[in-house]
Amino acid sequence: MKQVQFSETGGADVLKVVEVVRPEPGPGQVLIRVESASVNFADVVRRRGDPYPVATPLPAVPGSEVAGYVEALGAGVENLVVGDAVFGITDLGGYSQYLVAEAHGTFKLPEGFDLDIACTLVVAGVTAYQMLAEVARVGAGDTVFIPGAAGGVGNYAVQIARILGAKRIIAGAGSEDRRRQALASGADHAVDYGLATWPDEVKRLTDGKGADVVLDMIGGTFFGQGLDALAPFGRLVVYGNVSGELANFAPVRLIGGGQSVAGYYVGQWFAARPVESKRAFDTLVSLVQAGRLKVDISEKFPLERAADAHRLIEQRHAVGKVILKPWA
């Protein structure tokens, strides 16, 4: 079978398609024939060797979420049968024609559910949902600022914030085209978050109050800007560090405004709070089925073009999700 590996960290060219023996599932595991594999910025981070919450042993196969069909079952797996359409979450290994996943991380999909959409539902979708619903506790009347609002997580976040009852959604995007896309997805306003003055614009749009919730996947100077844009009793949720820079942070500045800062990593939630995480996944499936949540697929690539998929995301040219089609 084919899969994409990298044996050294670096640019997108380190991604190579290799032929390997098809794996077999062990006890409590499922062999998935992968039809769609999501490409996430986290994959780029690990390929580059940037800091990441867990280690990336080499050689590594990127990819943490796939959708496809059950090909074989290991001993003790009783909730699935061969042929079931499933979503599978894993630490690594998704850029493959076949993937062995743990049964507890393999979820049966409703009949006819789009596999391209299904493979995007956790790293982008559950991340957006849990950050907003369970960490930031977005509710009726809140103003939410979402950076990277035309990207994978951001597109989900704009829609989910509205579903949760946010009164005002302010999108951050680095180009006019991406700001238009964020507005089309449901944001009320869109600002250029590449400008150092974006917190002032957020304050202007909120009559001087600021945003009740600010998401931060950039880090560095953006973190301080996010605090500047935060309303009294506001919540800032950190879920990435795209800039690779460390932020200067004096916790005492939170006291006067009663503000809070929290971190989010989807892998930790699935490991430590699997019931809540599966519930979030099921919620997103239901929202898609009901037509309340739209998932934009930006591009589809064969495995041989995994490097192009990474470049598209790395250069922030993707609008919506990027996926690989292992059998194309």
C-alpha cells in the first residue's frame, strides 16, 4: 500500500510517498481503508519540527483524522462490522491507503454521510466546538473574535459561534479575499489581524467594550494584542502558536478586568475526556445532517501531491479544509 512519510523535518519536499506492507489490526483495533484524510496545520507543524504537545518519532506518517470503510477487525471489537463507514482519529498515520486505528477512536458514521466532510470533523470541527462551547462558554449576547476565520478551524468557529448564540462575530483574516469569505460564512465584521491596530478596531466595533471571547492560534505578539481586545470578564483561548514566538505575559493584568486565559489541545481532550469529545463529534455530525453547519472543502489532492497540500496551508492560501484522496 501507499503512504506519505517524512524521515527528516523541514520543508514540504521532505514528504515522500513510499510503498509499505498493509498492516493488520491487533486486539481492540480496526483496519480502515482510507477514502479521505484531512490535512491540518498541525501536520505542517510536526513536519517542520516546530514545538508540538507530543513527540513526533521519525520516520513519521502525518495525518490524525481519516474517513473510510472498515476493512478488518481485531479481536474484541464488537461495535463495528466490516464495511461500516467510519471516522478514525489517530496520533499519526493518516496519509495512508490503510490505517490501523484504536476501536475507541473509530466512530461509525450515518449512512450516506459525506466522507470528505467526515474526515475534517475533529481537528478543525471539534476543536472549534469545544473551545467555544466548553472552554470559553460562548452564550447569547457574546462577541467573539476569530483569527484565521477563513481557514479550517476558523470557518467552523464562525458558524459554531452563531449556533451557540453569539451576538457579534468579528473575523480576523489577512487578505481582502479571505475577509470576504469569512463574511460569507456568517461573520458580522472582518478585520485585518496582521495590523498592530486590530484590537482598536475590535474595540470600535464593540462601542469600546471589546470581545467577550478571543481565540489565539498565533502566539507571540498576537497574544498581547488579544488581551488588549478582550472585554471585562472576557476569555482568551490559546490553541496554537503559528508564529513560533513566545509571548510576554504578566498574569497580574488579568485581575482588574476579571479576565481569564485557557489552553486547548484536541488530543488531550480525546485522551482525558473521551465521553465529552465523542459527544462533541456527534453534535457536529447532527448539525451537518440538519444543514446548520456547512463544511467548505478547499482542495483535494492525491497522496503524491501531499507536499502541495502542505504548501497551500502553510502559505495561508486555503479557504476551508484541504484533504487527501489516497486512492486517486
